[in-house]
Amino acid sequence: MAKLILSLDGQLIKEFTLSKERTTIGRKPHNDIQIDNLAVSGEHAIIMTILNDSFLEDLGSTNGTLVNGNPVKKHFLQNNDVIELGKYKLKFIGEAAPAAGAGGDKADFEKTMVLRPSTMKAAAQAAAAAGGGAQAAVAARQAAVQAAGQSAAATGIADKDAAKAPAMAAAAPAAAAAPSAAPAAKPAQPLGAIQLLSGGNAGKELELTKPLTTLGKPGVQVAVLTRRPQGYFITHVEGAVRPQVNGQQIGAAPHALKDHDVIELAGIKMEFFLKT
Amino acid sequence: MSLISSLEMARATHTGMVRSHNEDSIATDAEIGLAVLADGMGGYNAGEVASGIATALISSETREALVRQPPHEVDRATGSPFARKLLADIIAKANTSIFKSANSQPQYAGMGTTLVVALFSNNQTTIAHIGDSRCYRQRGGKLEQITRDHSLLQGQIDSGLLTKEAAKRSQNKNLVTRALGIEPAVEAEIHTYPAQEGDIYLICSDGLNDMVEDEDIEMTLGAFGANLQLAAEQLVQMANDSGGRDNISVVLIKVKKDFPADEGLFAKFFSWFK
């Protein structure tokens, strides 16, 4: 569950867990998070938590609310956001803090569920009856979510991966390493480029920064160079003749490119190389 | 009338890099211009069962129904093309079938599925959807999402709580507000759009659009558009390359040339008043 850490001048005061759908912040004692300081309004701000997302809303406070130094009216809280009310700071620690190395990404284990329309409607009507505005609508939706979640839990409804979760958790240390490593490795992947060796533009160089680069002439011969975590590949897309790599015609499947491979396509030769 | 000379269809489905089995199910029938995609949910194998029932039943029932009445003919009761009523009826049937199995067999309790059905006829496509599987259209090099998810997140975007950008950072990605087979009745959202020569329609499960940005999908359809099967495989590969956290399914339909129905005189006459 997401947390808020209250501090003043770098001194930690208290930690709060966002366990409720509405967590109020203000000077008056009825607030969930009471900050007894004149710079803080009686009812200063509210945090609405909808499942795993938390939203901060300033309730028209006298001195305003800052997030990461910027004044906000409404804000979708992200991990490590710092909320400021006067001299007080509240640090938001999201639930899905990417702290886990071996634990893997929590999102992998999330389940798809159905929010039953009947529950949604009932909750919305309740909110309308209560004469609520935007906040009430949010609360209604959340009530619906919770109700749906409960009924789902109770009857085992629409619980996409409940059965799989334990098995996947066991495999997590091994499995999590591979998929999460791939996106992280993206920036470190060496950049490839091609240099034209023949034709009118001989000598010209093209950096392959995009995930896909199209080569050739539509309707005649087209190949696409794809940039993947494993490296660069060339794929024949259209035309009677397939491109050649180092004098060999490639197959129908994507062909992995090595540093200094020579590609021949539509009568033009070019060299693929990796930039260091 | 066969649509094979006008429509090219390609499809690909993959378990992804994380899940243990594939609960998506897809079916295409270029002859009658039908494409179906379902992303199942439910414990054990129930998700596959639900999505499998949906695609199989919708494919066979549509084929049968089209023999009785051409889809472009105007349904006199509603004033809209018969395709809409046809899809609404068949989807209701699929819903009942899944709901009944789920309630009669304990191992299938609570199973359900998302759904996208596209039916092409008379230079139009009628698209029905339920849940968070999507249909996009690439026209003139531009990709456009033409279905709107039935999901908590989309609801939050509509109500102004979240921007589209902020929604990408949400932790509540997997909540659908409508699904096939969960309740005794379900309403599919059904719209009819004019189809043009050169259009590419993409139907996908969230395993694609959660992993691959729309602009990268657009770029891929542009680059690989001449080779539809390759384009479908490339999209699946891109989703897997960026983590492949869910099952990934892709159906691509390209309009090679227009496909007007050879209408009877009455239908022609009637269509002037539409």
C-alpha cells in the first residue's frame, strides 16, 4: 500500500499508510493527517486512492499545495513525489516502487478483472443521491471497484491469473531478470548505421535510431531494418528479389546483421556497421 | 459474394514472455469478410475456454446468418444495416453460451472474455466490441483508434480525472467494465464505418497496445504494409521485445480494392434514402 512520510525541516515526524479511499489532510483534528500549523488550512487537501493509483487534490487552501515545487490543484501522485504544505513535507511512496530487483515487476502479476456494470451503476446512483460532484463520482467509482473486487474475490469471478500467480512467483527470480533487463538495456545498445557504397549517394551515412528503417522502392523492392534489443535485423518485405547480405540472398525470416555486413538492395550496395 | 479478392487478412497470436499460456483467441474468414478477436479471463484454462467459445461460435453463426440475409441490406425494423443486428444477436448468443457454461461447470466459474468483431460488406465495416481489446485503422499513413475501451482507465480519462499521458503511468491497467459471458446479458458497442481502398484495420488484444506505442504501430504498418503477415508478426515481436507481459494477438485486414455489394433493385432504391 502507498505511504506518506511527513517531515519538517528534514526531521521525520510520522508515516501514514493510504489505506482509505479518501485521506484528508488539514489543520483541524478530524483530518486523517493532521498538521497543526497556521500555514495549513483547516481542510487543506485530500488524497483519493483508487486501487493502486492515488490522486492529490487541493481543497482551495489559503496557502496552496506544492508538488515537487510546483503549485497544484489536482495531481496524479507518482512514486517519490514531495507534497509541500507550508513548511511541512509529505513524501509519497507508491506501492509499486521499483525497488525490487529479484522480486520482479509487480504489474506482471496483476489480474484483469471485470467491474460489474450493476455495481458501477448502483454506486453511481448512490453518489448522485448524495449530491456529490467530481469527488463523489470518484468515490463512487472506487466503491464500485471495491464492490466488484470483493464479489470477484468471493465468487472467483473474472480473476484472470489467480491460478497462475503462485507458479509465476516461484519462477520470478529467473523470469523477471530477462524481460525487465531488455527494456533497461535499450539505451546501452550500440547504435547501428549504414553507409551507401554505390549509387548516386555513395558515401552517405544513415544512422539507424528508429525502431524501423525502410529501404528500397515501394512496389519494386522493399526491406526493413529493425532495431531490437538483440541487435539489428533486415527483413524482406516486398519485391520479386530478396536483398543480399555479403553476397547471399536472405530468406523470408528476419536476418540478423553483424558489424560490417554488406547489404545489396535494388542494385545499391551499403555497409552496415555499429557505431562505438 | 466472396470478399477474398478485396480483403487481405493476416493474423498472429503469441503467449508473450511472462504468461504460461495463451488465453487469447482469434479467427478470420476473408471470404465473408469477418475477423474476431477475444482475450479471455478466468482461472486455470477457463479464459481460453471463454475466448475459444466466442470466436468459434461467432465465426460459424455469422457464416450461417449471412446465407439467410446479406449484411448490407437495411434492416427495416431499425433502419440500419442488417450487419448490426446480426452481430448484436450473435454476440448475445455467445454471451449466453459462455455464461451458461460458467454457471454449470465449477471449473469455468467466472470466466469471461473481451471481444472485437469486424464484419466487412458493401464498402463498409461494422465493428462490435466489448472490453479493452481494440480496433485501429491506418488510413493515409495515419493510425487512428476507432474503438474506445470499456475500462476503468478509459472512464477516468473521459471524466477528466486522468489525461491520456497520465493513464500510461496508472497501476490500474487491467480493469474492464464490460465483458462477454460474465452477466446474463451484455451490450456490445457497435458502429459502422465506410471502408476505403488502402485502409489497414488492426484488431489487437491489450498485450499489444500496452507494450507498443501507437506511433510505433503506425510506423510498422507503414513499413510492412505491403506484406501483411510480416507486419502482424513484427507487431507481436515488438511487444515481446519490450517485455511481452501479456498474451499478444493481432489481426490485420487490408482493403485491396473496394467491395460494393451487387445489390437488388429494391436495396439500391432504399439506400438512396439513407
